[in-house]
Amino acid sequence: MHSPSQANLAGLALAHAKCSVAFVKGRGVQVYYRLYLMRGDRIRDAIEIHAADDESALQKATQKKGPLPAELWCRGRRVATFLPA
């Protein structure tokens, strides 16, 4: 597998506005997300998620979030809010 060119990374960065894009060896180009686990109005914990797109990140977040309310973010963009189970 070839390393992505700077132009390809720039194009992906535009496609995922305000999201960090990285090349992860063995997984290709991945977008960086954070899943914030909430307790009341405070952040209890944060889990880093690397995924190809929002849909993949949502699937991973759903598996990791547990019973607490949570928010999935891609830098300054809130992708999803999960209510408590």
C-alpha cells in the first residue's frame, strides 16, 4: 500500500471539514474522533476513535459508550449525542 499524497490528505481534510485526518499504517486514511462520556454536565472520560467516516465512528462509539450519556465529536463538530441506556 502506498502512502497517501499531501494532495489526497488535503482533499480528505476538506471532505471532513474541521476533522483531523491521518494515515494509519494497515488501516489507510482515518479520521480522528473523540467520544466524551458524560456524567451530568461534566466529562467523565474521553475515548479516542479512528474511523474512515462518520458512520464507522458512530458504530464504534455505540460499542464503546456503555450506559452513560455520551457525545461523539470530530474536533469542533458534534457528530452525535447518545442518551443514557
